[in-house]
Amino acid sequence: MQPLLGCIALLSFGLIPPAAAQTANACLPQEDGGNPCPAKLRRPEQQPLSAMAEIGKAIFYDKALSGSGKLSCASCHEPANHYAPSGFSSVFLGGPHLDVQGHRAVPTLTYLERRPNFSIGPDNPVSEAAPAIPANASNVSHGAKSASNTGASATNIVPQGGLFWDGRADTLQQQATGPLYDPAEMASTPSKAIQRINSAPYTAALKQMAGLTGQASSQFLLDEAMFALARYQIEEPSFHSYSSKFDAWLEGKEKFTPLERQGYLAFNDPMKGNCAACHLDTMQSNGLAPLFTDHQYEALGGPRNMELQQDKTASYYDLGVCDRQPDGRKTLSSYCGMFATPTLRNTATRHAFFHNGVFHSLKEVLNFYVLRDLKSAQFYPKDKNGHIKAYNDLPHQYRQNLDTTDAPFDRKPSDAPALTEKEREAIIAFLGTLTDR
């Protein structure tokens, strides 16, 4: 790990040898917001799109693939808003008549090019790459995890990697068929999709790329179409441009404002925001910029979103990772209530946060992180007797999965908040530096 990022936390835990402490301290943001230890980022090479990626681009914008004929991938993943929705609704309206609520908030499609496959295994405390451990690993444990990246957290057995909020797809090609066939989203069918790819403006080019097999097999041609869609997301630079102010700061080309600098420090402080424990901001030794996620999953106890029809049904629970497979509530019960830790890149442009879109601003999110167990009535409803129904979106038998050990969730009702209001504002200002230009 380079000494540039996370050095506050490392120093506070005594993990940097005395000889290196002075160097680490010297790499903190300067008083004027400058970076005293600039580095060269290794970005994806920018080249013209391949023929297959060009086909994928056409598919990405093709509304005729949907059941309504009015939705494309770009309808939910808007290029102008970093491939996420620009509206303020918790979920997107889809279905054959565009009047059905989606099940979850629409995530961004940016910065997925380095997402590892789903696995369950030891926590890697310094790397954003997950180890290849079989997904049926057991003996889950969870110790405190902090931005200090202590070796102790490596003993945790955690779910990590995969796409969607629950990790149920490993590749962008697999991911593409999820919303395509979901009755509440694009609401298409394999037969309708096959019909379209056999009669679209890009059909001739797709069949040429698919060869004789694609011309003989409609299913193979459909698979090739999904592959083309994945290639577009990999090759198109705007999906992972690394063009934010933060990236420029890493290279010593820009300076933080005083408020952004304060937010950066609080973001990395294990006793304050502790955000970097899960949203890693550490440059890798090979020059790759941080993705601001550890690709893992957490149960944070977010409240039910009563704007959603499904959440108004008392028996309904979305349990994340343990619902990724039919028997998951039994075989993966240790992960019920856990959802993916998203990248924080471009998060300042989002309007729906958490898997159910229950929060609509970063201020609401930061308040929840800091005050969840200190001022529970601010987030959860009360029952008819006036008792607060804390963690009301997670059944009692799974509440041992909640994160109550990592700061700022380690506070008791009598404790002071881990972050003051001013510090929360500062972190939000820092998060604004992660927006691509």
C-alpha cells in the first residue's frame, strides 16, 4: 500500500514503523489542500470501440428490446448522469406499461470493470480484489474493521464480489439479462429478444461477428448480443474515466478546498467516519486508482421504504445476499440482510441510496450512519405503543448480522456521535470530489 492514503489510520494504530512515520505524515494533504506525494495513475487505454462494442452500444440504446418498446438500458442507466438514474424516485417504473415499481434502487454501471466474481472467504484488508474462495464457505466471523486496514480484519469470512445488490451475477454479460427479463423492469422475454436481434439495424453486423453458429442458432446470437453489450461497457471510456477532481488531486494537479481536506481526513479517520474501511481510497501498487469499495457486503439495518408497494406488505423482506439463491435463507443465513458496498465514485450525483432507495441525499445517509443507534426515532417508525421499531426491514432472527462493531456503528445511545454535523458536511464535500468530469 502506498503511504499516500489512509496514513492517519495507520499511524493511529501504530502500524507504520517509526522510520516510515515521518514519510506517511508528510503525505497527508497539505494545509493548502495540495498533495505532497503525487502519483501517476494507470487508466484504461482509450481506443476506438471494437466492432463488437459498437454493436453493444446500439443494443444499449435499443428500446425495442423491452416488453413496452419504450425502455432501453440507457433509460435507467443514463449516460448524462454517470449511468445511473437522474430522477428522485426510489426505484424505476418499468413493466409492459411502465407502471410497475422496480424491486431495488438502480445502481450505477460505472467502475464495474474490476469487479471480482462472487465468493465467500477471508477479508483482504488492503486490496480491492477479492480472493477466489468457493461461495459455499462457512464459519462466518466478523471482527471490527476500520480504515486502519489492520490485519485483524483479515480473519473475517465475508461475502464479496459479484454484480447487483446481492452479487448474483459474475459478469456484465450475465448481468444484462437480469433487467431485460425482469417483469418489473424491461419486461422482455427470450423469444421477444431473439425476434428483435434478428430484425434490428445491427443484426447484419451481429450475425457477421457471430459467424456460422450465430446464423444457425438464435440462442447463440442472443448470447453474442449480451456479450457485445458487455464489451461496450468495458471499452467505452465514460464507464470508467477516472476523471474526477480526486483523481487529479492524486496526480498533484489540483488541491482540496479546506472543507474537502477536512472531509478527506474524517473519511479516513478510524475513530470518525471510518468510511475507508469499506470504501477503500488506497491507490494500488500497480498504479490503479481506488474504486472506493472493497467489493464486500454489509448489513446496515436501513429502514423499510414505505414508498414501495412491496415494503407495505408485512411479510415481505428483501434479504440481499441470502436471497441470491433459493435455499439461501438457510445455507447463507449468516449473510441475510447484507447488500453490496457500492462505489462512492459519482455518488454525489445520485438521488436514491441504499438497496431500496430509502434515502434521497448524502446528508440523510451520513445522518443515518452516525445516528442510527443514537437517535433511532429519526429513521424508524413507532408501533402502536410508542416503541421504536428499530431495524424494521430485517427479521429478528437475522439481526446478529447487523454491523454494530465498526465505527460509526459502534456507539451506544449515551455516546456522543462519531461525527459532528460540521464533519458530516465536510465528508459530503469530499465525496463531491469523486464526480467524473
